[in-house]
Amino acid sequence: MQDAERTIRLQIIQACLDMDRRGLNQGTSGNVSARWGDGLLVTPSGLAYETMTPEEIVFLDMEGTPTGPHAPSSEWRFHRDILRDRSDLNAVVHAHPTYATAQAMLGEAIPAVHYMIAAAGGPTIRCATYATFGTEELSQNALAALEGRTACLLANHGLIACGPTVSRALWLAEEVETLSRQYAIARQIGTPAILPDDEIGRVLEKFATYGPRAKA
């Protein structure tokens, strides 16, 4: 195993452990993947994160053929389809955090109640139509909800967050959960104000130059 590949496998395991530590997931219900070579590396099905080793992460080619000692996550289809269809993304995190999942149980998008909604690429975080877990239908519904976005909810299920790296996808998953919690609390107090699309457009422009710059 190449050092670079082992590093990605370790990053996937660390992200799984961090999901539990940050309260984004419970047990083994979440899953993580990262682009590697002509396919992807994805968490195995039903394995405890605490004992998972780099060798147990499954390699999956873009035809859906796995290589490894275990079966891939039951949600491998949307991991594969997202990374196959979105060249701008290199990692996918799926989890069942409490507030985002509660919002998904309503089958409703998260509106622009805070400017950080733009972190997911637009003025809403859409909610994909419900389909049985692990199915091609769910994968297609997720792809539709992710059009022009890097995160979405899955109706009666949980969330998907994507990014250029595993750490960035995990960061976005936590942001979506934070937005969901804030939105739920605001609705208990009253009627949240929704920011207009043009304001979110301005935020997106500012995000493009926000943060540290890479050295030439």
C-alpha cells in the first residue's frame, strides 16, 4: 500500500471517529469516502470505527466492484455516483445528526436563515426525496438535491456533505448540523427571517476570497 493511499485511509477512519466525537453520528450508521485513483475508498459495512484499520477500508472502482476484506458501506452507490459525476468533489461524508435528521424528517429544505448557508453553495440546503437506503433511487435523488450544492438532506434519513478533502466535507457536515439546530431553535421562538438570494450571492463572492491564500 502506498504511503499516500494509507494516509487517505487513515483520514477516513479519523473522520468516522470525529463524527461520533462531535455528535454527528451514532454507532456505525454513518459512512465516509474519498476519491482514490480510478475509483474511491469507502468505509466497510457495519464495522466499528474504534477497531477499524486502514486495510479494512474498501476500494471501489467506478463500476461498483469492491476490493477488500469486507463489503462496502450499504450507501456505496451515492458515494460512487457523487464522485463519478462531480469532478469538483473528492470526499463524501454521510451521517445522521439529530437536528439535520429531524429537519429531514419534515422533508423540508433549510432556507437562508443564516449567511453560512452559502457554505453549501447556494441559498438553500435542499432535501432529497425519500427512497430506501442503499438504492439507486436514493442515489439519483441525492444527486438531484446536490446540483449546484455541496450538501443536502435526505428525507427521513440524514445528511450528505461533500468537499475537496475529507476534512472539509466533515467540516461542512458539522456546519449543516449547526444550521439545522439554529433553525429549529429560531422556529420555537418565532418566525425566522429569510435572507434574499442576492445577499447569499454576495456572501458566495466573499467566500471565494475568504481564508488563507496558497503561496505561489
